[in-house]
Amino acid sequence: MRVHIIGGGNLGVSIALGLSKFSPENQVTITRRNTSSILYLEKLGATVSTNNIHQIQEADVIILTIKPYQVDVVLDEILPVISNKIIASAVSGLSIENLQKKIGDLNSAVRIMPNIAAQFGASATCIAFHEKDKEKAQDVVSLFQSLGTAPIIDEKLMDAATVLAASGTAFALRYIRASMQAGIEIGFDWQTALAISAQTVKGAAEMLLEEKVHPEQLIDRVTTPQGCTIAGLNEMEMHGFSSSLIRGIKTSLKQIKG
């Protein structure tokens, strides 16, 4: 596929990097007003341009990774030169209905919510679309399946997906940081503590994704009677480990909804 990414910020670049590594058969163009910081992508096979319409006529999928205030300006620029395109928007708060109105009936609107782990092939990219665009949207689903997981969700859950998948990256990193700090307290240097903590989280996540079971089933495997694991878990829960995480996620969702 020919993929045209408009917006060379953290998210756009992570998608371009991921495609270059895990789906190199795709041709990628990425645009940004100032390209000096992303010119290295050319060495990976991507086309980098300051011009949003550079090669856009040949694109199969146009991905918008821009700020909400930039949408109308960008669409005014590209719509006169495109037709029958799939436009996949990662723009926060922009509904499929509103995007479809802006791009007209000749183009198809798909809403996506990837995260920056796309560059490692580990994004959880939630995707929503209207039933009429189901066939075309499969191209977008396939594209992001090469960059991790790509669950199809109801659009009404897209704000929640933003918190769980995108903001969730920061929440997971905060856990790893806390685990690293604890590792230092119990005797490790910070580099070793970080390596152990990060790999342990990666291993736990891979077990869940492979076995597709409830987390509690895997917790039971490493929790023995009167052992150190259950003692640690009980202490964490006593101080609000799960409840504080849940409250944080719900607070982030309230912030999005205003």
C-alpha cells in the first residue's frame, strides 16, 4: 500500500518507523512543516516532504496525525487534489461523522487511535468506521495489525480508547519507574533495576496476549501460600494500587470529555 502520513510529530513518526521495520512492502510518505528532525526516515525508505500534497494522488491511505486546530487548514489544502481516498484520522475529538462531512462522500472516513509503540510493532490501535466503509476500512485494519494489535471498536468508545491505549502508555511507564525505584532501594543499580522491571512487564504482557486468559489466572501461577508475592500484592492493594489506577484512568477520560 501507499501510505501518506500528514503530521510528522511523535505519533506520525512512530507509525512511519513501524511500517519501515515491520511492513516494508508499503511505500510511506510523511509530511511536516519543518522536516530537519525527520530526514533520517529517508534512509529507511520513506519519502519526507514539507508539502502535504506531495505524491498524495498516488496514496491508498491518508493518515492524519495532526492537532485538531490544524484539520480544516490541512483538508482545505488536500481535498482539491484527491478523490476516492481512505482518510484515517488520529485526531483527538474528531468524530467520523464530522470528518465525513468535511471530506465529502467521495472519500471514506476511518477513525484510529494508535500509540507511539507502533514503531516497535507493539501499538494497540483502536479503529472505528461506519458500516458502509467496512470493506475499505479493512485495509487500515490490516495496516495497523502489522504494527501490533488493531481491535475494531464502537466509535462511542474512542475517547476511552485514547485513555486506555495512548495515555495508558504513560501509566505503564510510571509503574515501571516505580518498580525501578523499588529495585534501587533493595540493592540494584538503576540500569539493572530498569532492565529487570521493563522485561518483566513485557513478559507479563506477552503471556496475556498469547494465552488470552484473565490476568488473575497468571497471577495465581506465581502466588504461593504464605509467599512473598501475595504479601507484596496485599500491601499494594492496602495502599490503593488498583483503585488509584482505575481512578486515574477515569479522571483522564473526564478530562477528554471536558
